[in-house]
Amino acid sequence: MPPRKPGTLLPVETEILDVALSILRSGDTTFHGFGIAQSMREQRESRSLTAHGTLYKALARLEEFGFLSSRWEDAAAVDGRPRRRLYELTSRGANIAERARAGRAAGPHPRPASKPA
């Protein structure tokens, strides 16, 4: 696969940002990897998520780009399970997600009618 152009997002990354924006709008400020994978599958019937490795690599890239921030959850919240990494959509990530939504809502641009020969 050729390297991608700077500033472009993969479909899975755009989808993660969109779901993260939905989570934020529902009142939750943080999410964890497994939770976002579930949301992507349930709400969007996502086909772009092929493995959890794909998800976590995409989350890391989005954090690298400054669209997400993350931290380990408090040890007190663990209750016998491993700690989870909690992600949060940054204002920059929310802006990107909003623009992507607006672009999808606008739909494809109509082509000008061709002139009859």
C-alpha cells in the first residue's frame, strides 16, 4: 500500500472519531478501546474493524495526530480486571469529526449536465 498523504485519515480513523463524537454528545467524556469497538459494530455495523490490533493502532495514530488523548484508568476502578486505557476526544478531534460529518451530509456533488452533441 502506498504511503498516505499527510493530513488524510483512513476510513477506520474517521469512523473512530465519529463514534467518539457521538459518545461525547451522549454525555460521556471518555471511552476505552473495547467499548468503541462495540459501538462501531452495534451502531454502525462496521466492517472496517477487522481486528482489535487494527483498532488500537488506529487509536494510537489518532492520539499521535492530536485528535485523541489517553490515560490509564485509576487502579481503584479496576475491580479484579486489568486496567484499561481511557481515550478522550480532543477539541481538534471533535472539529475533524464535525467536518467529516458535514461532508457526508452534503453527499456527492452533482456533476454538471453534459451538453447535447
